[in-house]
Amino acid sequence: MDSPVNIICMKWGEKYGSEYVNKLHGMIERNISFPFVLTCFTDNNAGINPKISTCSLPKLSLPDNTPERGWNKLSTLQKDLGGLKGEVLFLDLDVVIVSNIDELFSYPAEFAIIKDTKLKRSVTGNSSVFRFKIGEHTDILKKFQEDFDTVKKQHRNEQAFLSAEIHKKNQLDYWPQEWCPSFKYHCMKQWPFNYFQDPEIPEEAKIVIFHGHPEPHEAIAGITHKWYRFVRPTKWVSEYWKE
């Protein structure tokens, strides 16, 4: 590719520090074969590597005390997103890239997202990794902003709403299942094997996603916060998850 591909992420609040953004950039740099620009939309750019482009976090004007359900991600659907054009790949800050991601940019889809492992009979995707065209879904953002009360009653979180609306437009597609496995469901061993077998990277995996617990730093230390979901310290996470 002659022109750099655009990759975006978001950081708001106190959950993730700048090191997550910097590690994401390092992982991309080691696992892509063509030029790229990583743009982080954030409310605090302190400590972020200068190689990474930063833009102010787009505003959604949500009611005070709105439960965190990833709603801020929907702001990426605006027409003018940091001056970016064309297709962009969105990556959550807590993913771990384990192999080349070139195919994520050539995969034939209008809108590509991870199929949610737990919701097999639902269209809902996991938005840890999704690709879309900037400005093509402002209608979905408008619907969300104008009728947030209804949206939050019908959908648990941003990815459920987004998937449902893209599905209505007949543009919803999913990455090949093996590309974006879940650490919790595809890498960790099931009980009782999780007590004496280390988590493993599935074959053909490109990006391992982390949702709930453990998060990457917890997986390295062997922490899950759930007695029934024990995980052995996972050294390979630290080998990939670095600047």
C-alpha cells in the first residue's frame, strides 16, 4: 500500500494509562507490512508516544452517571473524525497482537467485527476489533443521540446496538473466527486443566482479545478475580504486549 492505513483507538478516564496506547503502537509496528498511522482519541494525551497521533475525545453528551458500557466508541461514527478519510481499523487498548495483521485491511467486508463467542444466536459482535468507513454510519450515531433512553433499554452496551444497526443495513460481517480469539474462552484451559496447563495461543490467531478479567497485565501475573476461573501466570502475553 502506498498510503498509510489508519488505525484508531480511544482512551478515556482512569482505567488505562498511556502505556496501553504505547504498547498497542509497538505491537502494530511489529506486525504490519505497510505504513500506518495510529490515532488515539483521548481526554488526556500525557505520556503517549509522539509517534502516535492524538485527537480530542469526541463528545457524546451522555447524561451524568451513565453506566460505562463502551458508549463512547459510537462517537467514531461521526462524519468528521479527526480529519481521517476512508476505512479505519478500530482496536481496543487491551488487545494483544500476536501475528501479522495485514489481512485485516484486505478482508472483503463493508463492516467487519468479531463474532461474540457467548452470543452464538445473536448478531452481536465484539467491538474490540472492527473496521468501517468513516462517515458512512452517521445515521446510527444520530439515532443513538436522539433516543438514548430507548437504546440503553434495548441494548446492554455499544457493541450490541452497533451490531444490530449495521445488521439492519445488511452490511454486518465477521472476521474469520480464528483471527481474534478470546483469551478467556479460547486461550485459557477449562476447569480443571486450567490449574496445571498454561494458556496457549490458538493457531492462526492474529489479535487476542481481553474482556472482563483477566486483563493483559493480570494474565501475566496469573490473576482473574474469579475463584472458578483460575489462570496460571502467562509469560507469552508479556512477550507480545510491549512497546
